[in-house]
Amino acid sequence: MEKKIKSWLDYSPDSDFSIYNIPFGIIENKSISPRVASRIGDVAIDLKTLAELGYLEGIGLRKTDSECFDRNTLNDFIGLGKTKTNAVRNRIISLFSEDNDLKVNQNHLQRMLIPVSEVNVLCPVRPTDYTDFYSSIEHATNVGKMFRDKDNPLLPNWRHLPVGYHGRSSSIVGSGAEIYRPKGQIFDNTINSPVFSPSKKLDFELEMAFITTGTTCLGDSVPVDKAEDYIFGFVIFNDLSARDIQQWEYVPLGPFLGKNFGSVISNWVVTLEALEPFRTSGPEQNPKVLPYLQTDGKKNFDVHLEVCLQAEQTQAHLICRSNMKYLYWNVCQQLAHQTVNGCNLNNAGIYASGTISGPDEHSFGSMLELSWNGTKAVKTPEFERFFIEDNDTIIMKAYAIQDEIRVGFGECVVKILPAKS
């Protein structure tokens, strides 16, 4: 654990955005164009202005590197590589810590610091790729019990490799978005035939995702012990799913229209380095995995996850608590498997974990599991649900706490609108 640090900026001890965090995102308002920012408490730090005022000198940035702060996505900043992005993060920590030799000119504060309430925080990246994994054994087991074999719910390959599929990056949007209920073919058991209809089983999936930095050449593989060199940071990921469309279409090639109508990410990217204090061991893997997937040390993260559901004109109600540490397949194994066949990596690719469910029914990470495929209601003090209804808002939160250190992701919020006519 690094030494305790304290910021001279005031913020609540319950803030996700402590001096230990220093996430990155994109901000704008009527006075400033979209640009790269960080955040401490309720204050956004304008990195374009920080660079212009000379506060990022002496950390290895070239003059042309500073151009990446004047962008409407983090893609170019992430593309600088971890040596430079970590240097920026460490300089921000130094600038805003009480115990430091770097002093900020008080006359500059109004230019570089903006209340978060006065900016729009945009989708942080323009995804170049998107893979969705299926890495929670509790989730895979629950789905297998529902749709396959109660006694043998996992398919034979599941414990041997991180199952995944390539999704559609163009429909990934930032927190605060509104998504229309999807339409498609649904199999109607009453007439033994498919019908065209808006989805009646719209669902969320509670996931986390990592964002890659750098590129690899086609044909090259990323060794499992080098995978973290390619992981810039993490976001909350809500993989919206139309279960009835998905169930009819997925054989034989897997998810398609049931998954590609919209996925939502949180707007602040939390770096891998910020999560270092929260490393933990993952579940025991049995049978032993093949050598290219074997990892040493603590590769999971103790990050608390929550889902709240809000109906129109009601309060938001907590319906699920889970944890990132439950993932059976860790992020290093996911990336190593993604590239073992020579698949090349692009900068700013998104790799989602799959639904993160825990061991009990209150920790299930989807309505599919919480309602057991619509057979029991998920009840709140104001309403009950089997799946997501029109004008419902889904709010996901993620945060890690150890002693007095808190690092969080804020919220990942989406409202579901009625299907377009």
C-alpha cells in the first residue's frame, strides 16, 4: 500500500473520486469545447488547461503529446501508452496533494478547476473493438440450470477457456443515455411460430469492462503475464439484452440482435493503477487451466457492485449487490485468450466481463436470474418487475474501499424508452 495522501481540495469521504483515484473522462460546457479531464471530489480538472499552464512539464510528454488533451474522446490520450498516462496521473496526485513540492498558482485555479455540476461528462472513448466475455461461473451456472441441464449446467468447455463473443462497438454509449426498446423476431409458443414484436423480456447485465492501450500486430499473442501492460483502465458496463430475441436467434452463432441495440458504460475511466490496493485472489480454477492461461498472484479486484431500478415517478431501489472478485476468469486470462490465436489488439478496445453474479439470489446480476426467467417478481417498496419496462431507469454503481481509501466509478445510468413505431 502506498503512503497515505491527503488532498488540499475538499471532498466528502464518501466520494468515489478521492485523491487515490484520479480517473479520466471527457468534459464540455457552453464555454469549453470537449476535452480530457480528471476529477477529485466534485471538481473536474481540465487537463488541456493544465498542460497549457505548464503543470505537465518534466514528465516525459512531448509538445505534440499535449494535443491529445484537446479531443472529444480519450482514444489519443490512452494511445500515449501507460508510461505517459501514468506520469500524468502521478503529476495530478502530486499537484493536488498537501504533502508535495509542486505548488499551484492560486490565480490558475479558476481556469483549471470546474465544478462537475457545470459540465457535461461525455462518453469517454470511441470503442475500436468490443468483446463480451462470459466469465462468472455463478451466472453461467444459473443460465445453464434455466435453459439446459439442472444437474450439468455448464457446457464442457466453460472451465477450460474464457467464453466470449465479438459484439458491436458502434452501439456502446455513455452513462445518461436513453435507449429504445428493441424489436425483432420472438418465438411465440402459443402458435408455435416466430412473430415480430418489441422485446417483452428486456434485461440489464451487470458487468465491468477494461479498455486496452496500445496495439499488437496480426499474428502476435499477448502472454498472460504481460496482459496488464495493455490494460489502461476500467468502466462499469451495462450489457442490455433482449432475452426473448436472443433465445430465438442465438443458435447456432450466438448473440446478435438481442445484444447490439445498446450497451452503456460509465463516463469516468478508472485506471488499473488506481485499483492496485484492492487486488484479491479469484475463485479456485478446477480443473487446472492450460499453461497459456495460468496466472500468478492476485489478479481479481474487490470492487463492490450495485444495481438500482427506478420506475417513472418513483425512487430508485436497490435490487442487486455483487462484486467483481467473483469473476472465475480474470482480465489477464481474458486478454490472453482473446489474442492466443493471433488476434490483433487495437487501442481503446472494450472488453466486458459478462454478467457478474454472486453466490446468492440477492447478488444475481441480471433480471433473468433475479426473476428466474420471469417466474417470480422482483419486488421493491413501490413496484415489482419481472423484466425491464418502458421508462424504467437502470442505475449501476461500482466502488472499492480499504481502510480510509475509496476508489469508485460513479454511476452508469440508462433509461429505457418505448420501442419506436
